[in-house]
Amino acid sequence: MAVVSGTEPLDITKPIFADDTPEHKEQSDSIYSYLISSIGAEDSTSTQEEELARIGELAQHLVGRIEALPVSPWTPAEDGEVDAEDEWVADEHWEDELEFLWAIVCHYVKQIRPRHAYQLKLLLLLQQIRKRPNPAALPYNSINRGRPFWPRLEFLHVAYHRYEHYAPIYPPRVMREESQTLYRTEFAGMGYPEPKEVTPRQWTNLNSFIAQLNYMSNAQVEDLDKKGLYAVIDALEENLEGAKMDDLLPSAAEWILCSGKLLRYKRQYYNDTGFYLGDVYPRSDIYTGGPLWEACRPRLPNDARLAFSYKRWLFWQDRLRDISGRSDVSEATRETARKALDEMIRIDQELDDGPLGPLPGFRSG
């Protein structure tokens, strides 16, 4: 994870809730107070252990009410399905409350620039939530089935999805307009803090945060690695003019700078089968990617046609070299491209036992 490069107070706003639920406002106020508190400050007199204990107490406070929600007992039928309708209702209560919590977190994340102390505070908070033991009664859903619940930060990716529908992505991908309409209709009136609009800076802030969370969690938080691949596709596999490249390259660069090693290593998990996101997401499937990569794929071996591959990694490096010398993008974008390229080369040198070699010091989540 990158070091902190800013500690000055930021002017951040609290979310506005359509449902005016006191519990959600209290969650938001607790996170806001934590961000502006002295925890993690250079002049703090507390030890690291004491500060982590305080963050753990906040984690308990934020999720304790969710863990106390009723969960109906369930008995799988012979085909493994759940019989009782009310068991799914109980699960939906958990899902709603978790999505509310993550919507609050994302509202703050989008306002905090990369590597600011506030960003680190939120990362530490989510790490403390990930370390919590399983609730006494787990909600049933199709992917849980007895696995540890909190390490995956379940439904966090759903809150992030909501920002994708408002993000400055060029061009809109398959089903984007249709899914955007359905999405806004589905969530209308549920009270979540609505993104309304996502600026390029906010999009960079969001991607920086989830890229660092992806690395800190050893890619165990559901779907975040796929979001990283999408961020890189949006910037490096589309034929973008200068201003649009200025908007999107910083988000892709954050994934390379913060979680590039995992993106490069991920191919080992998917080279046999890959994965497909389908048309329920706002963008096309990640096999196809952007048109620039698609134009290269017929000339490449089969293993390079999958979602993560070393050939695709090298293609991104070529694209960054090109962008770093373009005259139609800003100097800040050229410098960002150079930094991302340098990091990719550094990662290659660190993993010098070849494109399919083991990852030294691979973190345990």
C-alpha cells in the first residue's frame, strides 16, 4: 500500500439520506467523526495498538446493529435450495443494511484524494471489519454457504457498481444505457446516498481506494479485481482523445500503482477458464475488452485471449509508452503514464522468474 502523502484536514461533506433513518445518519456521523479525529495524526499520543483498538471499536459499532438483525433458520432442500420464502426476506434485510453502510463509505471515499491520511483511515476501518468473527447467525445467500462472512466485505462491490453508472467512461459499453435506467428505477426511493454525478477526480479517488483495498485484502474482497481490470480497459484499450484520456488514465494508473502486482499475478488463476461478467454490468465482457486490445488478440496465442494474461500486461505497457509521449494530453497525464509504466517494469523485474512464476511475499488476507 502506498504511503500517506497528505495529512491536512479536508473539507468533506456528509451524505444526504432520502429515508431520513436515524440509524444511518448515526453511522455516517460516526465515520465522519473518525475521519477528522486525532487517530493516526502525527501529534497523536496514542500507541498504534491503542489506535487500532479504537478503530476496532468503531468497526464493532458500525456492524453490530447489522449482525443483530434476525435471520430465519434454514434447511436446504434435497437439491440444495432454500425452501422458506421468509429466509430470503431475512437475507434481504442484511443486504439492504450492508449496502447502506458501503454507500456511506463510498460517499466519503469519493471526496478523499489518493494517499491522504483520511484514505488510510478508511482502509484501516474496513480492514478491522474484515477481521471480525462470523456473526452468530449468518444470513443465507447463494455464495455464503458457511464461508467466513466479513473478510469478503460482501455487497461492497454493489455500492461501487452504483458509481459506475455515473462515471466518466467513454464510450458507454454494452447494455450501459439500459442497465443504467433499470438500475435507477430499482433503487429509486430506497434512501441510499445517490452519486448523482461522478467527476473524473472522484472516479480516481474511488478507484485508488478499492485498488489499495484489493491489495491489502490479497484480492479477497468480492469482485474488486474485476473492477481494476475494467479501469485499465477504459483508459488503455479505448481510442480516447486527449481530454477523455486526461479523465480516465489516473484511475487506471491507481490500479497499477496500488495493486499492479496482483493484476499481473491474477492470470494464474484464470488462464485455464477465464471469467465472464455478462451483460448485467454496465460494460462489455472483459475477454473482449477495448477495441485496441481486440485488434491485437487474433495475432496472439490462446492464453493471451483470456481476461488476465501476460501479453495483455505487455500491451498495457506499450499503451503507456505511447500516452507518455502524446501532445494532446496534459503534462500531468504524461507524467502519470510514465509513473505507471515504471511501476509495471519494476514489478516485472521483481517477478524475474518469468510470467508464470510465483509471487514472492504474496500477502495472506
